[in-house]
Amino acid sequence: MHNPLSNLINTKGWCVADGATGTNLFNRGLETGYPPELWSVERPDDVIWLHNEFLQAGSDLILTNSFGGTGFRLKLHNAQDQMRELNIAAAKLARKAVDAHFSANGKKAIVAGSIGPTGELFEPLGHLTYSSAFAGFSEQADALAEGGVDVLWIETMSSNEEVAAAIEAAKATGLPICATMTFDTASRSMMGVLPAEFAEFARGLGADFVGANCGIGPAELLHSVRSILTASGSLPVVAKGNCGIPAYVEGAIHYHGTPELMAEYALFARDAGAKIIGGCCGTSPAHVAAMVAALDKTPPRDFEEAAMVAALGEAWADVEIDNSGADDRRKRRGRRRHT
């Protein structure tokens, strides 16, 4: 199987992915609650603009504007009949941006077809069945493949059942497959899956790349990634964390992460062993540019946990809250570390 992403990693040693889609399109006028996927046909120039911004920042891989592109998610906006059109359009826009960037700069980049969760719960907690999930993912995967993506990028998953349905659907296209899950402050997915459990499960299903994305912040993301590395075998691991910790400020979500913070996160992600490093929610082209610059100028180092904690803070995955005291003391599970 031709795997351009593996080839890129083998040549360069690592790969820098892009940042956020929704967060950056909000700055272009996307309204809260409106599906960004519709912009692939309604405002394609804005989608192209974002791809170009990340490519110019140095991204080696960009995700298509199709995260919510299954019929399940589009149905919430009465757009399920546009599923195929929207996914093909998203793939073609990303391909157009990458091809133009190569023509202008001679730099190759990877187009990854983003496949997000259905937003539904599997039986018996909800009404989603494996067969219906598989059918929905198959429709999206086929459309993204038709649009010209290089890799299918299954992301922000929370249950192994959904990962299995998505990977099975993606396999039929013959394209390389990446699968990432998102983990919370307890270092578990919403459905209770641990990072190492997910990595072993996805690897067993035939994923070519595994990792973690989104979540709480860089420190928490790297906590999950380090667990994934213990179970990933020879598969390259993805670290695509949010730009700092989200906070609700003046009616909107803001992320505290500076370009300098994300540059530090990128270095520690690479030092820990991640091969595909990018940003998720809140990550702008300026953040990615800082990450690229840091990775390019700083040789790989031995990973030092104390240095990571000093730079990024402690992972909440290792912290529990004691609300019995007025100071809400944070207790370290097991051995106590000081920052």
C-alpha cells in the first residue's frame, strides 16, 4: 500500500500537522452552531484561505473541512442529503491548496480526510448500532477518497466500538488510516477507554497511525500520548493537542496557549516519541509556525519529565481534587511531585 505519510515521516523524522478548523473559521465569520462543513460549498475561498495559512506556516499535513461530515452530524442541520457533495468538496479544496503550494514552493504536503464521531451513543446507552455507524462512515470515507485525500484521519473518538466501525469503513478505500481518541482529566475517554487500551485496539484493527487529539491542554495530551506510545508497537503516534486550556470569557471560548507554549509542547511531543505533531482547538497558523520553527532549530533531545512539567505544567490526569478544604487542595496520586 502506498503510504505517503509514512514516507514523509521516514524522510524527515517527524511531521507537523495543522491546527484548528472551527476556531479559525470563527474569525472569518462562522457563527456558533453553524456547521463549518457547509462552507466547503458556500464559502470555499475561506476554507482554501485557512489551508493556505497552515501550509505557509509549515504544516506537512492538513485536515479536510469534514470533521462533522457524516450523515449523522449533518442531519442536525438538515444537510444529510449533501453528505457526499460536502465531503468531496472538502477533499478537493484541501487537495487544491496542497497542489498549489507544491507548485509554488516545491514542498509536498499530505491531505488527510477528517472523519469525526457520529455524536451518537451505541446501544444500549443510545440507539446507534454498529451496522448503521459502519454505513455512515463508509459513505463519508468513500466520498473523501473520491475527492483525493491521501490518508483517512479518524479523530476525536471516545468509544472503541465507533473506532472499529470507522476503521472497518476506511479499510475498504485502500487508503492509509490514522485513528485518534480524545481523553479527559482522568486520562480516559468519555466512554472510559484508557490511552494504551485504545492504541492496542486500533493497532489490532489495522490502523497505520494512532494517537490522541483535542482533550484539555498540552500537558494532558502528552500524558495520554506517552501511554499510547507504550502500546503502539511500531506505529507512528500522533499528538494533536488543544492550544492550552479553554476558558469561557465574555461569551466565547478562548484558549490560553501562546505560540511559545505550543512550541514547547511540540518539542516535548517529539522528544517523547510522537511522529505527527499538531494542534487542535484554538491552534492558529501563528501557533503552528512557532511549532515548526522550534522543531526545525532544536535537535531531538532525551525526554525529561521534570522539564516538561516546568514548561507545560502538571497533567490533570495525575491530579484529583479534594473539595473538603477551603483551598481546594490538589492531591497528587502516588508519589508527590513539586513544580
